[in-house]
Amino acid sequence: QQHSLQDILEMSTFGALADKISFPAEEEKTLAYWTEIDAFKTSLKLSENKPEYTFYDGPPFATGLPHYGHILAGTIKDTVTRFAHQTGHHVSRRFGWDCHGLPVEYEIDQKLKITGRQMVLDMGVANYNAECRGIVTRYTAEWEKTVNRLGRWIDFKNDYKTMDPEFMESVWWVFDTMFKKGLVYRGYKVMPYSTYCGTPLSNFEAGLNYKDVNDPAAVVSFPLESDPNVSLLAWTTTPWTLPSNLALCVNEKFEYVKIIDKTRGNRVFILLEKRLGQIFPEVNKPNCTDEIRATLYEVVERMTGDKLVGLKYTPLFNYFVATCPQAFRVVSDSYVTEEGGTGIVHQAPAFGEDDYRVCLKNDIVAKGEDLPCPVDANGLFTAEVPEFVGRGVKEADNDICALLKNNGRLVLKEQYAHSYPFCWRSETPLIYKAVPSWFVSVEKIKPQLLANNSLTYWVPAFVQEKRFHNWLADAKDWAISRNRFWGTPIPLWISDDLEEIVTIGSVEELYQLSGVRVTDLHKEHVDHITIPSKQGKGLLKRVDEVFDCWFESGSMPYAQMHYPFENKERFTNGFPADFIAEGLDQTRGWFYTLMVISTCLFDKPAFKNLIVNGLVLAADGKKMSKRLKNYPAPEIVVNECGADALRLYLINSPVVRADVLKFQQEGVVEVVRGVLLPWFNTFRFFTQCVDRWESISGTKFVPNVEVSKGSTNDVDVWILAATVGLVEFVHQEMKAYRLYTVVPRLVDFIDQLTKWYIRLNRFRIKGESSQEEALVGLNVLYEVLATMSQIMAPFTPFFTEYLYQHLRKLHPNYGSTDPAVPVDSFGRSDSVHYLMLPVPDESRLNARAVARFNTLQQAVTLARIARERRHIRNNLPLRSVTVVAANQEDVEALQYLHTYFVSEINALDVQLSTEWEKMCLLKVQPNWKDLGKRLGKQMKDVAKAVNELTTAQIVDFMNTGEITICG
């Protein structure tokens, strides 16, 4: 029957589908469609009575734009939560914002040219915090636009912010609970300290920005009180700490020497014998002889370090002689090494973590008492050091050395190259400084932390077992207070003598104790509030500090729900979270704070499952830099290639195994070229064949799964079995959170579908054998494409929606209003993302059919390689091809699929054999790099024996997996 073109177009389901597709343009249409049907909200409504799957989204700062690290983590989160939704769960997804802390204050300090704490106090904390509040949401619109454009479904309208009063109140409750459990204390701790920001930093923050620098290093003499002609020599790379020296530290087990220094006027010094090269560089040269040494120094006495302990020496300065009567003597500790300096370490307990520990242990300073610390919050010397008052400590290094030289105490000054921490925001050098801080007693709960870590499941596992475990095992008490302004105030009210402390856990409790009701908990709203003492100590005042913003983000499981003031049952039922995901750097950040706080509160981990992603670097392997412009902007990549391509590129890379990805736009282009376009072309071929079949038959094509199930065509049987196997694999691996196995398998399946199934079946599906066979082929291809539209939906949400919206038109449920047809069933559902993922029908698994085609594909590929090596054109028939198979099963597979094999390799005759030992040359190639470390001198003999292995021996090795050589 003949039909006009107009008749065909009116009759056909798809009409004239475009030959080409612009993925970015189609994605924009899909976004508009999702907005029109309120897709995300509708999906939540459809799932509201299903089991809850809890997901925590780590809050980013909104003071910067999203980068590829955020996009990667967001894609992983979106993929997993979509899968959870489409496997029968209700998944609430709330976006959150980290609003407080240094990142925000730094922006305001730059804007207002604030250089110190006093300037903030002068302008008023309320005004300063108002400025901070004004910028925290600066980029939220850009974030929402970027996140939505990438296809991520998450709730921005119901987001949480760490500056919200409800969130802050829950943070108060968290702290109050920990304090009442005895897990919080006040103490001094030497910490990385930003003189620019006027606040201590966490060790995590301090580790963010190390730089290689040259600093002045000095060797200084300390005359003994008992013999002023003999001096101890100490080396330091921080001359500015010398005015605060209170002790010298040796290692009691090391060998020290008393020498006469012939190069410095026969002065007598004591130092570590192994470190003589520190003051006599000639000693370090390989040609230094005893004669040369004799011209430099003379050893007059040797002693072990324990003989020096207790000796008193003359201080460099007299600033703290009166206030520190136990100071200025030699002590011992094993942290002193032979690797650097003079083997005698100068101790300034206010400016060194080990210094403080050693001086505390030796009663030079006492716990809780004020330390000699002549440096103010801005890193300037105080009046306690009159020669340098008002000077920045690092700036004073050279002048201090000059003063010591004038006093005859400087023995040597040099430049020392080393790696030094800088403030990650202000790019100024950090110092180490003792500050009064509030601490969480992490060391007290270390066994529970390690036990709770073992209850969690990480992908990849090595990050949990090695990196995170080791971090927990070596965890120190966590300083949670910051001497800043824009943050959640620490809810402690304290008496002037520090003896009476009241901790507040809620707004209501503050009202009950103070009579003041507040609706905002920032400093300017609570600092003026006082609480009457119950011990007759007058009025208690709030401590000045605010929380470290990591404490707030670590409290988000509770604070985002305003727990325990609201949502108690919902929180309890959903805790710990089923899933979180962030970058590798969060092992010392958010993952850590989540674990510490949840362990303190409930002795549980805060999460069950975790995916850790690696770093995304520029193509040159360097950190992505706006200044260097060494990477393409995300919006450019999405506008040119589409979000699906970017998503697939990122999650089909080593970065989902916590490895590094060197980002290349060409890689995203290759995803379009090698995955999405072939997939689209397969779909387009299907629509053309449907239209052709409909025009010839004069009837609509209505897919029928029973038709595809009943197919006996070998290629149909294979692709359907492979499809069911794929569904089974995706369910199995996604439940184990192994995206790194799932995505390659999905991409490979698309390759199998487009390059093998379509090519082997093209003429049949087009109806060139018979309309009956075409109908069977169309049903099979429809089932595969429909399954792919669902199983790929969490990974490529845009193209699967495009595919589904076309495929649903063929389904009997399309347009149905029958109450018996569920609104989230295939065909009737308005979005592929409302559908549950197909479950594997085990009765349709056919391992034998899949194995046969694997063998076919391997044999065809080898035949093509052989052609290519011999430069034989594909259209030139081969007279004969011999296939050497590893086993009889492979022979039977090629015999069964003989017609396909002969056609694919274009051969006139095919010979099959399993006697590959006779026809193949086998060679063993050991990994000599690894074996060399184990074999040592035996390497030569083993190499000779390996080269002499016979084919029979190698075959036996391949079958058994072991072989004995040289022994």
C-alpha cells in the first residue's frame, strides 16, 4: 500500500526527527519542562510515604562561585540520591550554606580596609556583622543557577543557613550537652595563629597554605651560671621568640661535646657532637680531615645529655627573670633530634607546642596560669619587650639578631630555606602562639572515635582504613573557639575570677536565667546580657569567643532540623545519615567534625555510607587558577557539550576513587562523540524504523514485552540477557556505592548496543528480511532503550528524560487517566525520574548467550587487528582465518555464531582450534621492578630461568597460578 509523505507523517509516531541533536539546547528544554511540571517537588510528593533515605549535604561558603570540585561532589550526590529515590525511598535533599567564619570576615576586612581587631570594635560589632550578613548570600543565585543547570535536584527554597537563629540555637544545645558531659575545657594551647585575622586557626586550616620561604636562622650562646666561660649553643629559625626563652632542651641519650672554638677567639661551647657542622660548615665537606678539624676546634670533654639536665644559664634578656623563678635551666625530652640545629633546643612555651609541653612537664610553667607572652593579638610586641614594643614579630627578627650580636650572644646567623604555614585567607605568615581557648576533649574519646569509624562504610575503603583512621588515632584536643565576631557566640557566662561557669543550651534557658529574650543569637544581641551569680560573684558575663565554623558545620545533622527543639522523631528515625559525599580534603575537615560531635553526643557515627572524591586539577596537573586561566569555565563546557557529558566525564574518571583528575575539555567532548551521540543515533534509527514499519503496515507500533521475550534471534537473546545483567549489576554495585564500576559498565553497554547489536541487526529491524522479524526486532530495541532510559536516569538525567518523553508515546499507558494505572508507571508518568528503576528478571538472565557474544566480539576484534597489521582492506574477503581458542567453550561459541562471525570478518573459510600451545608463542614477562626488591642477588638466576621456561611449563603456570623457579 502506497502512502503520501503527508500521510506517513500524520500516521507516524515520531514524525521527522532531526538528523542532529544539540544536547545543550535539548537540556535547556528539559529544564523548562521540569519547571513547568515542578518535577523535583512532585517526585518528593510521590515518594512521601516510602522509607526515608537520609542525606546530609555539606554546606559550602556562598562567598565564591562553584568550581569543578563542587560540581564533581554535587554530581556524585545527585547520582546516588536519584538512585535512592528510584529504588523506593523518600529522599529529602536540602541545600545548606556555611555563613560564618574567616572567609566572610576576610571579604569585609578587605572591603573596609580593616587591619586589626580594634578597628572592628571602633566601628561597632553590630555594624561589622551587618556588613558580613550582607555578603553571605552574594552568590546564592549563581549557585542555584549552576546547580540546576547541571541537573541536580536539591531544595534551595528550604535551605539551611548556619546564621539562622534556629540553627545557632541547636549549636548551643550541642555545645551545652558536650560541656555537661565533661568534654569541654578551657586551657592554653599553642596553636597556629593568624596575626592578620587576630585568631587561632585549626590545624586543618593551618595545613592549607604552606610556602617555601627563606627565614633568618641563628645560633645563640647561653653562658652557664656555674661557669660563665662555657656556653650552651641553641639554634632557632624564629629569632623573634628568643625574648621569651625560658629553658633549653637536650636529649639525655645523645652525645654532647665541650669544645674550644678556635675560629671564634677560643670561646668554649657545648653542643651535640653530630651537629658540629652547624657552626663549622667545613666539617660537612667529604674531604674534611682530622688536620682541618684541628684548626677549627678542640674537643675538651664528652658527656651524655643527662649530665646537662638541671644546669642553669644566664638569660638572653631579663624580661621574665622575676616572674619565672623556675626558668632558665636545662631540661630533657626525646623530641630533640640529631637531624638539625645544635642538639639543644631553645624553649619559648608561649610559641611552640613542644616547648609548652616540655616546660609544663618540668614545672617551668603551670597549667592554667598566665604564660610569658609578650605578643598581642595582632602579632606586635607588647611593652614587656620595651626594645621592640609595637613591632611585628617577623619584622623584628633581624633587629633581635643585631641586638644579640652587640651583646656578644650571637654566634652565627644564616638564611634557612624551609616550608612555612601561611594564613589561607590573608596570605600572611602564621605564628605559633599560646592562646586561651575552649577545647573539645577529643583525646578522651579516641577509642570511641576509632570504634565508630569502623561502623561506617567508605568508598574507596583505603581512605577510611588508612588516612581517616590514622588521623583519628593521632587526634589532638580540638580548639573550637575563635576570637572573631561573625559567628555563633559560645554560650558560656563566666565570673570575673573564672571560677563560676554557666553554659546555656537554648534561648529559653537564657531567658530564664537572665530575664532577656532574644530572637537573634549573634554577638551584638547577646554580649550585653548578664546572668546573676548563684555564688555571690556579682554578674556573670559571656566569654568573648565565637565558635570555629567547623563546629557549626559538624553540628548540621542536628541544627538543620532545629533538633532537639523540633523534629525529634524525624531526626531519631533518620540518624545516622544513610549517605554523605565530599572531597578527600574533608577527611580532616567535615568528616572529622561530624564524627567527633556525633560521638560526643550519641556515641554513634553521623553517617553510614560515604563516597570520597579526589581532586580536580587543571590539564597541566596544577591547581585550577582563575589568575592563570588554566581551565575552561564550567559554564562554557556546559554550553558547548551539555551537563550530561560533563557529569559522565567526571564520574567515569579516577576521581571517584579519590584519585586525581587532570581536567580536559576534550575529554568531555569525547563523551559526547563516543557515548551520547551513538546513543542518540541508535534511538533515531529506532524511530526511523518504527515510522517505516507503521507506514508499511498501516498500523501503530505498540510495544509488547511478550514479543521481545519470545524472540529466538541469537542477537536479540544476547542483548536482552545483557540488559538484564546490566540492571542486576547496577543495583548490586550502586547499593555498594561503587560508581567507579557502574559508570564504565553503563558506557560499555551503550557501546555494545550501538556498535554490535545495531550493526548485526540493522537490516532485520529495517524490515529487509520480513515485517514480522522487523516487529520482533523493534520490540527488543524498544525494551532495551526503555530500560536504558530508566537505568541511566541517575547518571544522565537530561538525555534519559528526552529519550523517555519520546518512548512513552508508544506505550499503551501514554495519556491514560485510568485510576488502575499508577501515575508513576512507564508511559503515564510525566517524567522518567518519577519511575522506579527496573528490577532484574532473573529468569531472563542467560550467561551462556552473553559469554558466546563476548567470545565472538573478541575473535572479531583480533581478526580486525590482524587485517590492520597486514594492511588488508575490510572489503577484501580473506581466503581463510584460523582461530586459536583457549578452550572448547570458545570453539562452540564461534561455531554457534558462525554466520555472524564469518560475516563480520569477511572470510571465505574459518578454521577453529584449541591447540594454541602448538600455534602460539608464549612468553613470561615478570614485573622486575617489584621482584628486584625481593630477589636481590638472585635476580640474575631467576631471569635466566624465566627465559628458559617451556610452553608446557607456562601453560601449567596459567592453569595452576603458581610455578617453582630456582629451587
